[in-house]
Amino acid sequence: MYNSYKSLTGFTTFKINTQAKNITTIKSIDTLVDEWHHAVCRQEPVLILGEGSNVLFLEDFAGTVLLNRIKGIVVTEDSVSWRLHVGSGENWHKLVKYSLKHGILGLENLALILGCVGSAPIQNIGAYGIDFKRVCEYVDVLNLYTNKYFRLMAEECYFGYRDSIFIHKYRYGYAIIAVGLILNKKWNPILNYGDLVKLSPKTVTPRQVFNYVCNMRRIKLPNPKKIGNVGSFFKNPIVSSLFATKIKSQYPKMPTYPQISGDVKLAAGWLIDSCALKGLRIGGAAVDRKQALVIINLDHATSNDVIKLARLVRNCVAQKFSLWLEPEVRFISSVGEVNAIEVLS
Ligand code: FAD
Ligand code: EPU
């Protein structure tokens, strides 16, 4: 029926078979502005996409998908810091490799995270002991309604765990066009997560940290080039310390991560695993056998398979632990983003 539609499958890491009316690659801010306005004039939905590693298209998209490929890396330095001004369409992992190659240190723990640099501030990407907030100086944003740019300094981005102002106030009608990173010339290795604790702070090199992080990730997470997925499907829930203590008294082995606020982060992967859901399959979608927080496209999964499975996982966890997991992945309908919790409820 939609013969002129174009396949989105190769532009998302879930690799679910969906299509969009138009898919346009954006290499400059001028083209971004033009394409956005053309779509709006045609009264069609429009969506900016990076590398599609945190989205689930629920159905075919009835408008234009703009693939952000705005490039460019400018490095400056003073006696204490390196500063990188990076086009939002650069690939995050390539930036990590580029910085390591040029002796610009501090991004190693964030190696191998998928997606574009401009997507990194949106959910404040984080892994292996650090998050984007730690290295961010500013984010440059374009208001697509007014064509005006503005710069938000890191403290104005309200970064939190998988959270920022870009998921709230600037969720729609704003494009991130560049980010500014600031990295201290005095390297301070962060070695408190996973296998990194095995490294000695006295002798460790940035290359070793990079290699360890890449290794851990390759062991723990399915490679989207081989098996479709979007990383963690749900966020780790943050609960009151009272609630955490109550569950922990029943399940003493449950991992807990106390937060500065006094609240406690729980491991959604552990909660799902404890419900014995690893390997559970609906249609072509399955809960990964190694990492229960990852839903995989095992065999030609449809978005409906994924939704049904995620709903079941969410219900099982709620029944056992009295808490509702929230998706990390963004759900996109035929006309734009929809509330993922409502879809799963
Ligand atoms: P997309 O999926 O393309 O877009 C995400 C959302 O941002 C969409 O709503 C889109 O419309 C919007 N958007 C994209 N670009 C722009 C822009 N320039 N301006 C405005 N809005 C925009 N995340 C972590 O935090 N830590 C991890 O360790 C991690 N590991 C992962 C491992 C795997 C195997 C996978 C598949 C994913 C992982 N993720 C992780 C999630 C993902 O890598 C991040 O969320 C990433 O930042 C998404 O980038 P993207 O370019 O693919 O975004
Ligand atoms: N666990 C289990 N069973 C599982 C999965 C995990 O028992 O099936 C336990 C682990 O043994 C560990 C705890 O749960 O004790 C936490 O697991 P892990 O260290 O693998 O981290 P995670 O909470 O599952 C988070 C991020 C990842 C990030 C890693 C490393 C979220 C939602 N996920 O995963 O980010 O790479 O930590 O820092 O915060 C992503 O956001 O897409 C993502 C992959």
C-alpha cells in the first residue's frame, strides 16, 4: 500500500521492519531548517533521528525522518583543559576513539555507546561510572519554530540519571546542533565499576580503561549489528531508601546503588532476572539470555511483539516487587513520539 515509503530498518538498531514516507540525510544546519519547514508546510509529521539506537517505531512513520549527520570537531586548549566543539551528527564512539588517539582523555569509560554526539545530552548517556554531564560544557540548540540558536551551559541542562531538559522543555521543535565538551588535562581515571576495579590507579593507562570498557560491553551486551536491540529497554528505578530496604530484607542479594539524594537506584536487570524472564519470547522478540534488561529482535520481531513482551516484563516485575519499570527507549507512532508508559499500561 505504501509503495513510495522508504525502509527505516537500517536506520534503527532494533532492525524492526518499519518505513517512513521520507527519509532525508541532513549535513548542514541550513538543510535541517529547510527540511523541517518543508515538512511543517506540508502538514506532515517530522522527526530528527541520530543513529536510531534509542527508539522503537510502533508503526510506519507518516512523515519525514531527518537523519542528523551534521559533522565537525574543533579542538582548543588552555593550560588546564581540552575543549571540543562537536557537530551533533558525529558518531559518539568515533569521538571517543578520536580523543584517545589525540591524547585528549576522560571519555574512555563512555566507549562503545551507540548513537550520535548530539543525542548524548538528551538522556545524559552514562556507563561504567561516568555520565555525559561530567564532560559537558554546553549544548547548542536550534529553536526550529523561530530559527534562533541558543547555548545552554551544562548546569542549565538539568542533567539527571537518563534525564535532561531535552526530554522535557525542549522535547519537540528543538534540534541539538552541537555540543561542547571540556576535559581536564590532568587525567583522573574512574575505576569503580565492573572489571575496572581490577586496574591499579597507579599504573593504569587510558588505553587500558578503553579496552576494558569495550571488552565488558562486548561480553554483556548483544551487538546490534548482529542482533537488533536498543540497549537497556527500561531505566533502573530510583526508589526511596525505605522501599529499597523493604525489598532487600526479602531479597538480600539484590544490588542497590545509594544516590546522593538519599534515594536508592535498583538494577532493573536484576529485578527482571529474578522473575525468571531471561529467554522469554513473544513472536520474534525475546528477553536477552545474558542481560535481562535488553529486549532483542531475535527473529523478524514486529513492534507489537516488543510491546507485548515489554508489557509482560513490566507486569511481572510490578507483581513481584510492587514497582513499575519505565522504558528508557523512546516510542514513535506514525505521527511522532508517544508516551511509552501509556503504551505499555
Ligand atoms: P536516536 O535513537 O536516533 O534518538 C533518540 C531520541 O532523541 C529520539 O527521540 C530523537 O528524535 C531524538 N533526537 C536525536 N537526535 C536529536 C537532535 N540532534 N536534536 C533533538 N532531538 C534529537 N545509553 C546509555 O546511556 N548508556 C549505555 O551504556 C548505552 N548502551 C547502549 C548499548 C546498545 C547496544 C544500544 C543499542 C544502545 C545503548 N544506549 C546506551 C542507548 C543509546 O546508545 C543512547 O540513548 C544514544 O545516545 C542514542 O543516540 P542515537 O543517536 O541513536 O539517538
Ligand atoms: N543483573 C542481573 N541479571 C541481569 C542483568 C543484570 O542480575 O540479567 C545484575 C548485575 O549482576 C548487576 C546489576 O544487575 O549486579 C546491574 O547490571 P549491569 O552492571 O549490567 O548494569 P545495568 O544496570 O543493567 C546500566 C545501564 C547501561 C550501562 C551499564 C554500565 C541503565 C538502564 N543501564 O545497566 O546502559 O551500559 O549500566 O554502566 O542505566 C543503556 O542505557 O542502554 C545501557 C546499556
